[in-house]
Amino acid sequence: MMRSMHMGNSAPARGIAAIVGVGPKLGRSVARKFAHEGYTVAILARDLGRLSMFAEEIAREEKAQVFAIKIDCSDSRSIREAFEGVLSLGFVQVLVYNAYCPAALHQPTNFADVSLAAFERSLAVSSVGAFLCAQQVIPGMVERRKGTILFTGCAASLNGIPGFSDLCCGKFALRGLSQCLAREFQALGVHIAHVVIDGLVGSPRGPSSPSPSTGSTTGGGWWQRTAVVGEQLVQQQQQVEGESVEPMMMMDPDSLAQTYWHLHVQDRTCWTQEIDLRPSHSQQ
């Protein structure tokens, strides 16, 4: 199902930017940034009601054309149907894959207690969904010898985290997919990069927004929850050693979105294949 929110000129000025996995923080900020830069934007997620509110907000603020499209990234049929709608809008020049599987991420799970269904679903959303979405847009990008695909990763993409085997395996696979596609398609004009977000994503900064060092940690996705686990371990160790405990600095999603934009507009003589982002006040 697709809902259209439109303000301003109906002619796509710079092609289509498809943002898969749009929530209230990073996904929304990335969508807003590409809309601001003149793209027609398709935002995709499971909750069409909330997604439509985001589309209306971005369309109004940026005078842009924004489409809200329902997708379940664990379901291959849903992905195909969603991208039939996306591709009907025109040439998809940008794909951002930002989907995550929240079911088993609220707390660490003993390996013996991880169900096969939960493990398979995490793999399906983190890596198989990314594989299928990329397959939908790469042929058009190769034909035109231009396009950008950006995969969102996290600390679990790089290091195994106790209690999060399902998440880590899915995110390791996504990183491998990104590297394989980059080596196969960058020579054909398609820029593919993996963005590691090593920190907690807060709300966009503004007059009424929380300080970047405080703020809410709810609803931000898998990178937030794995970061929370790491922060708790650090704080416990500091308390044992008698050190002061400071709150983890929140990452501004609008600033993160600027990095996604810069990756898209990089000159092809110096493309980034992977970048890791973290706040200055962080434990490394």
C-alpha cells in the first residue's frame, strides 16, 4: 500500500531516494535531508499510519513530494510489492537500507534461549531484506551508470556482543553484502557504502530538543540498544573502580543524515566503502 504526500513541484528534479526503515529519528532525518536537496522521496516501514505522518511532515516542511509505502523486510513478497510502487515513481538513484529487527533487542538473551524463529527473522531483516531491496534497484543504476546504496550498520556489525548473537550474525552478513556489492558494482558507477553508527541516536537538536548528552533512548533502533548494553557495562566498571559516571553523548540524527548525503555526493575518484561514526564523548 502506498500513500502520497505532495507539496510543491510535481516533477522529480533529481530522481527518487528510497529510505527503507524509517522511524522517528535517523530514518526520518535522512528522508528529510534528501527531500531538502530536491529528491522525490519514498519512505518505507511496517507502520503505514506513522509513516504517513512522517511523509506529510516532510512534504510540508521541505515543499517536496514524499510517498509512504508499507514494507515488511522479513517478507520477500512484501519487498517485491513495495518496490513495484517505488520503481513506478521513476529511477531510484538512492537506496538507504536502515531496517532493523526489534523483537529480541530489548535485553541480552542467553544463547541457549535464542529461538530459531528469532534468529532467522533477524537474519531476514538485517541481511536478506537488504539483499532483496538492492536487487530491485541495482539493474536501473547499472543501466544509467549512477546511483548510491547506503547500508546502516552498528557496533554489532564489527564485534560479537554477548547475548546478541542473532543481531550480530545479521549485521555481520549485511557488512559482507555491502563489501561484495561495492567490489562488483562500483566500477559500473554504483556507489555502495556501509555506515557504522557506534552510539545512541537521540532526537534532532532544536530549541525544544534534549541536550545531545541526555535525551531519550527509546524507539531509536538496534544501534541504540546495543550501545546501551555497552554503556551499562562501562558504568558498572566505573562504579566498581570508584570513577565518575557520565551519561553517553547522544548522536544527532540530522548530523548523521548530513554524512549520508556527503557519501552520496562524493566524487567517484574517492568513494568511501565504509565509515564509522561515534560521538566525541564515547568509550572506544
